[in-house]
Amino acid sequence: MELTTMLKMVGLTEGELIGGFITPKKGYYYAVLNRKDRNGKRKPLWISTGLAAVEENEAEAESKCLAARIQYSLDLKNGIADKGEKTFAQETPEKNNNFQDASDENHSENPLFADLLNEWLAFRHPDNIVVGEDFNFDKTIKLNTWAGYAENIEHNLYPTFKAYGCTVREITPDLLKGHYAYRLKHGKKKATVAKDYTIINQALNYAISKRMISVNPNSAITLHKIEKYNAATLNANQMQYYLEFIVGDIIEIPILLGGFYGMRRSECVGVRESQFDFRHKFFRANHTVTTAVIDKKKIYIPSDKLKTDLSNRTYPLIPYVEERIKAKIIENKELRELCGNSYSNEWLGYICVHPLGEIIDPDYITNRHRDLLKKAGLPHVRFHDLRHSCVGLMMANEVPMERIRDWVGHSDIRTTVNTYGHLEYQSKKKTAKIIQKSLPLKKVGAVNL
């Protein structure tokens, strides 16, 4: 039966239903009701379900928790809250082992975990300069990273833990495991749940720095390795056809830079005329443009700080790329003169812009790339897979791993090997020849059955 229907039958609304959740304790599931006293202070009510804390009992425990929430909410509505509160508060464990009263806690010392998430988020804003805090909190994060944290907390973590009604000190490893398991069970990818893990972990470390807790319960949970994304790639013939197909398109330059140089999307969007030295035939990848949604508004974030220090790299200009870059620069100049005051001056000097001078949105590049592949009759590959395709072509032509690392801008060759080792093919061909030579079997005809 749906919750709304059930509440209607007993005369309650969802707004009148007290919050609550189940959590394991001493081997049993407990329902924890988010009760408050007359002064508005939280006095969580712990009710044993009598069920062992095993997965097969979880659904029944949730049902018992809901029943307890409904009954308590009805008592409140019927005006017997004071009576109920005295009963719960005065009953001793000997009289009723099912009820436990949590001790009063100062809210500032033990806030709701949902509220702590918002406090931590404000603390971690890139504009804040924090010195001397534990856990390297003095290291700022990028605005787009912070915006991702904010979106996750607003739409996922805050409402979830607000519904749980648990304080910082009531967060347990079992409760967190339940949250992660629930997300996975309902179709979320491991990479998505890993983002929850990161935020929760940092928020609890923050709670330790504020002396709210002494141990991070999230540290008891092992985050298993996330499966690698099995990237699709274009082979040499497909890549050549694609590059010929997109000549003159608005996203031609990003595709060229992704295909020839393996540049990331943010690096392609951020490329500027000042990065090119046509006299000495080279250019530098040293600038990005990313996006973030803050207060429901998308903003563009230019930055000279790339993913790693080695992401700042210098490339030789491939003649075909040089020709197309020059053509795009001339086109932008002509459009600027033609449009006059209608042309945006905000992104002057950027190459990947619309006819009226606005920067090309990264998501537009992703969607346009998908549509162009379909029109060209080519298999679907993500825009980032152009980077993988570039590496695949280098490996097929026996370019050493060290040179590939420098080309794509990895800080550690282990990253290159772990990311692209599966594409390494030439050494496997050599290994196959060695095995064949060691086992010189002759070809045989069909076996007579």
C-alpha cells in the first residue's frame, strides 16, 4: 500500500508524520524516531524491532519502523504527546527494554548530520581562506568541484539524512553502509555512490576538527575499486573519415584537438589565439574553461590551473591542424567586424566561440559530437574517447609509453599504463610470435568426426 493512502486511512498527512529510520545496534535492528521535547530539543526515541540485523529482515524492520512512526504521530495529533513523553522518559529499561531515551545534546556540539553537510559545504567554498585546520582543509578546491558537491548535497544527501533525522554522533558505519547499499540497489553507478562517500567522509573529518566526534565512522567502510570504463575508440580509417566529415563545423576545432592531441574537452574549449606560435610551429595547452551550476544558474569558469602540473604541455603544430586553426581565427575576426556591437567581447581571443562571440558550451560540444557521428554513420564514442582513440593510434604505431604520457599530460606513467595498457597491442603480437616459435605446430586439415 502506498504511504499516502496509508496515512489517509489513519487521518495523517505526510507533514504530520514524524521522521525516523532503522539502524543496527548490538546485532538487532532499531527504529529511531526523530522525537523532540517541549523545548524543541531532539530526544531521539530508540525502539527495538526484535529483529536480527541481517539483510533478509531489513524490509520487515522498515515496516515496523513505519508503524512506530505512524503510532507516535497519531499520539501527537491526539494531544497525548505529554503523556507519551512522560511514559517514555520515566519507564526504566527493566519495565520496557524496547525504549531508550537519548541524552540531551547541545545542538552546536551535535547537530543533525544533514545540517552539518551544509555547514561543511559553506566552509569549503573556494572563496574561504582557511589556515591551520586539520585534514588539509587549507587546500582550496575548484569552483566547479564545489558546485558539484553543492548539487549532490541539495538534491541527494541533505534530504536523505534530514529524513533519517540522525545527529552527527548517531552516524554509524552500518547506517552509512545502508545508505550506499540503497543507492546501488536502486540503480546508481558505483562512481556516483563514490561521490557520496567522498562528501560524507570530508564532512565527518570536519566534524572531528570541530571536536564533535573523535572517530570517523566512514573510515570503517572500504570503498571498493570502481570498474574501469571500457572506452570505445575510432580506428585510423574512421578517424580520418570523421575529420574530413566535420570540416567547417562549429565544433571542428575541439574535435581536431581531441583527435590529434588527445586534449580534454575543457582544454579544447579554453584554447586561445595567444597559445599558438605559428612562427615556431608550436602551441601550449595551458588553459581551460569549465562550467558550474550555482543557484540554478550556469556559469563559465576560465582557469590557468589544469588537472595536474604536467597537464600544462607544449605541442608541435601538425600542418593540417595549423591550417584549420588559422582559418578559424580569420573567420572569428571577420564575424567580429561584421557583427559590430552585437558581437560579445567577453571571450575575445578564444577560438571555440559561436558566430556572435559567445563561448561554445562544453555540453553543446558533447551533444553535437554525438549527432555528427550519427550523421557520418560512425559508431558512437564519447568526446573524451577521442583522447583514447588518439592514444590507441600511437600505441598501434609503437610509440613508447613515456612519450604517450607526455603527450596526454599524465603526471605519472602508472596512470598511463593503468588507463591505456589494454590498448597496447604491438608487444602482444611479439609475444604471440615467441609462443608460436616455441610451439611450431603445423597447420592441419579438418578433423574427421
